[in-house]
Amino acid sequence: MSFNINNNSVQLQLPAPELLAVMDGTRVTIGTLLHNPCKIIFDNLGAATVSITMSSLNGGLQTWKTFPGGEALVLDNDLECFPAGTTFYGTGASGTFSIAYTYIQG
């Protein structure tokens, strides 16, 4: 739970469904955010490098970040990082890429 200082109310932080995809050497859709995340984890679960792009970057054609094998990135309390509806894509030779996040119940 978190506390909203603006209106003195308790807010619930809930888990969203994990976005998960297997890399196959082509650009694959990892998934689309259903909610605005307040915490988000990008996790390259494989050994191969994975390049991540998203729908807001030139229609998914521009790379946002390249994750070496086994690398993870946590963005914590960056409430304006990615809006709901953002679709993530990954390109890697093999392995699985995961995006897990939580959101504040509105």
C-alpha cells in the first residue's frame, strides 16, 4: 500500500499480468501494458543479448535499450515512465524476456 499525500487516502499497489516472450531471432511482441506502472522490472532471462523497443519509439522501430544476457533493470516509483497501452518488442537470438510491473489501483 502507498499513501496519497494529495488527498490523504491509502492507495493499493497491485500486480499486473507478467509480459513474457521467447526470443527467436526476429522482432517479437513481448506485450502491452494494461495499466500505468509504478514499479516495472525488465528481465532478460536468457544468455543471449536482447534489444528492446516500444510502440512509442518510432512505431517500435527504434531501440530503447539493449540487455546483455542475464541483465535486469528495475524502475521504481517512476510514475510517468511508460503509459498504459505501450507495447514492448524484443529482438534476440534465443531466451526469454520478462516485463513485470505493479500499478496503483485507481
